[in-house]
Amino acid sequence: MMRRIAIPAIVVAMALGVLLFKTEPQSSEARQAHKDAHPSNLQQFFSAHTAEEANGKSVLLISIDTLRPDHLGMYGYTRNTSPHMDAFAKNGTVFTRAYSTAPLTTPSIVSMLTGFTPYRHGVRLLWQPMDTDTITVADHLHRAGYETAAVVSNIVLGNEASRIGERFAFYDESVDEPEANRPDMLERNASRTTDAAIRWLKNRRDTGQPFFLWVHYIDPHGPYDAPSDAPIDFAHDSPVPVELERIAEYVRDGELNDGAEYVDRYDEEIAYTDREVGRLLAAFDALDLSQPPLTIITSDHGENMMEGHKYFSHGYDVNDAVIHIPLIVRHPSIEPGANSRVTSITDITPTILEFVGLPVPPKLDGTDLVRNRSDKCVYAEGLDSGGSGGLHRTLISTDTKTVVQHGRSNEPRDRWQFDLKLDPQAQKRLDIPESSAAFERLCDLIRSDRDPGGRPTHLANDKHSHGPVAGNADAKSLRALRSLGYVE
């Protein structure tokens, strides 16, 4: 479905004075204040800046579903999976330690578009609509006179499932292409997604008006099945036999248990997507814009290859395989090169706002990637793969990754940490010292979370809710989600 959507709801919500949750508390008094739902100063902030004008620079934001950074050339991968993005990155800043907020599409994308972590924006599951009073970067730019448009290719980002589409003046969610062997598996491949984005660029109503275009590709998501015209076929020297039961069921190809073959196919999907991203970048560069645009390439989350509890999958835990993401930012005013500062997908919204000259709201979890040069901790959460109904939560700093596991009681059950200086891949679990400030911060956050076990209260006992999927998905949608591996 392709349509133009006005967004009066968000303006009404602003005028009425929305309630948003404040940053995580660090004391019992602060936890009580959090429970009392103090009104934030965001509404006053908007009221005070209604006359602000942006600088007219356009923005292109590209997110690629299920994309691991260590399978891209700019991050050191030896296979030629990403020649177009590698060329793009030569003149951009490559953030080598960027993390998603969750290994699930909807929570992480809402973090990308709001600058908030999931426990603050409230979206924890797939098919859980974003609250009407949540303000996105598209809302900021729309009010500043920007054309706002999005082209998405994952069914969970459809407006019915996420309510994200209502924040864009133009939202193309034509995810209508069934796979030959799985008729319930609806998608839109990278070629059609790029076609739709270029079509919007060419048909803009006012070519002199600045715009914000977000394009989301799904292709590296399993099952891995690149089209016949994909630019390359990868081959491996020796098979890597794995137990068939370890391979996610929706990814399996019959009795094929060669893990290396699945990696080949995943890389082929990346190469195919890279070609189409290159085509989009070329069309964007060909525009006669009055000012150079800001361009950002990232992912919503990564993917287990032959790691984790289930191979070739994601959605659970906070292992680096599923929360470490690529992040490349390019503009002539931004110094190119590799940047090893710890960063988050929440940093994208404040970076865009700073770039276009709009004030950044207070209390965002993210910070501007360009101006902020200080070290910080970033947060991520993932459903507990052990089936406790709870979460794994982590804080990642320059030297340490701290993880706490808990169930529905919101009381910590287990904890561990990694020394990232000695163990940069976070492989060896260590005991957490009693004096750990990161552990105490996570405990405060867990106990003050409005959603028990990280699951929204109104969905906690919903018999129609399936794992990472909220219970309001209809039967047809559940079949599609099952083919994507989100529903058993």
C-alpha cells in the first residue's frame, strides 16, 4: 500500500502536553518519581521552539535489516560483499563500536527514530504500535517544513503494526511479494525498494523543499535467498557440519546442515542489497541540492551466524552478534575515518537534528555523533532465550560490558561482565565486582521498569501474544511472522 498520510495526531498530542518517561532513576526516591509519572518538559520545549527554522539541508537515512558489521568490507571482512557501501564509507565516518538497543526490528527502529531506549519509548515487541504521544525525528522535521518520506520493506514496520507510518507525510509500505515456496512470506526485495525510493525522489512536489527520506531494506534477513541476478555467488572451501536442530527452522533448506553454505547465502543477500544501496546513493547524489545532504547507513540489529542458542537467527539475548551494528555517517563537514567511540542507534535522531539546525530535546538517551566526543555507556536489551519471560540487559562502556538477566519479577537473577580490553569480542564471562556502578544502574533500571520483565503490562498475560510478538497481530500477519521466524 502506498499513500500520503497527514499527521495531525502528533500536533494535537503536543498541544495537549504529552507525558514521556524520564531517564532511568538511580535511587529509591527517583524510582518512586518514575512510578508517579512526572510530566517531562518536552511539551514546553516544543512550545518554546515552534518558530525555529531548519537550515534546509536534506537527510537520507538507510537501515538494512539483520546486517552484521563484520560482514562488510569497511569493517575488515575479506569477502567482497559491500563494494558500493565501502566506496561510500571512504568519505564517511565509520563507527566501529555502534550498538542497537534490541535485536528486534520494531524496538530498535523506534529507538533510531526517537533517540530513546526501549524502556523509555515503550515499544518492546513486534506488532506493538508506537504510542501516539511519542515524538519522532520525522515529526521534528515535518514541523520545520521538511518533506518527510519513508520506504520500508519489512511487514513489522507497516503502519498497522507499528504506527510509524503516521509520522511521515509519505509512507510506502508495499510489502506484498510472496516467496515462491512460502506464500505467507511477504516482502519487498531490495530492487523494488530502491525503485520506490527513487520514484519518490523524482516525483517530489517541491524540488526546492528540504526533505528527510528513510529507506529500510530487509534482504539480509533470513531465510537467505538472494535473487538470481544477485551480483555474486560465494563458495566455501570446506563444509562446516552443524546439528540441524541448531539452525533456525525458518532458515533451514531441507536437510542441509552445512553452516558454511548458510553463511555464503547470507553474504549473497548482503551483496545484492549493497548493489541496490549503491543505486539509491547514485540517484541521491545526482539531485541538484542547494546544500550537501547528510547520509547515514546503519542496521536495526545483527544476526547469529554459528553463535548463540540458535544459529542464523536473532531476537534474543544481547550477544554482540545480534546487537553490534554498522553505522556510517557522511557529510563534507564531518571528518572521515574510523571512530572507535562507543555509540548507539539512539544517537541518530540527535545527530540529524543538530545537522539540520534544530534544537535537540533534553533528556534524549542519544547524543550527537559529531559534537559529542566523550566516552559514554550505551544500553541494549534482548528477550531471554531461556524462556523465563524476562530480559537480558546490558550496559556497554569503553572497557566493560555488563549483563543482567531477570524474569517477570523485575528482580535480577544472574549477572556477568566482560573485560573488553582483554576480550574485545565479549566471549569470556567474568564475575561482577560488588562495587560495580554499571550493575547498580542496571538494577535500578530493572526495578523501575513499567513493563514487568520488559513485556508491556497489558500484553503480559495475553494468550494471543507469541514470544517477541504482541497479541494484536491477526492470523494472516502471524503466518507471515512465522515465516520470518518470529513465531514458532
